[in-house]
Amino acid sequence: MRLAFRFSLFLLLAVQALVSQTFTGVILGTVRDSTGAVVPKVEITVINAGTGARVSAVTDEQGNFTAPLLPPGAYRLEASAPGFRRYQQDGIGLRIQQQAR
């Protein structure tokens, strides 16, 4: 009986630990212009190079953006805003639980 209780407790704790793990990463950053000033309301698109899946974000008033819950893989980031040239960065690698900037 004690063995069954211990095994049940172990199994419960193991499942809890597995559920709490995150199998995604996040790409985040701050958009600045050529003078170093932050740029709000920039449209950001993060594209998974393997699947073509897209995630969109918009920079806040401090120029910050976050693209969360991305599966591991290679990504391309595109940024566009009125009055600015379109920006593109290829080859962003993302691992599990990584915060890529």
C-alpha cells in the first residue's frame, strides 16, 4: 500500500513538472531609428522559415515588441512603418525557452 502511494505521489509530481515546462520561445526587441530614437507603432511580422507560419506584433510607445509562444526553428523578422524603409532580418534561430533579441 505504501509503495502504491509513493508511486502515485511520484507520478503526480512528474506530471506536474512536465505540464509546467514550456516548449516555445519568444522573439522580442526595441525598434530604433538611425538617430537612436524609439519608433512606436511599427508593424512587426515574424515568419517561421520552415512552415511559413506568421505572427504579428506592433511596437508600443517605447518601441518594444514581443512575439511569444513560437515553436523552435529558424525565423525571419520584417518591420514596416510609414515614413521608414522596410526592414528584414533572416536567420533568427530560436530554441526552446529562449528569448531571442
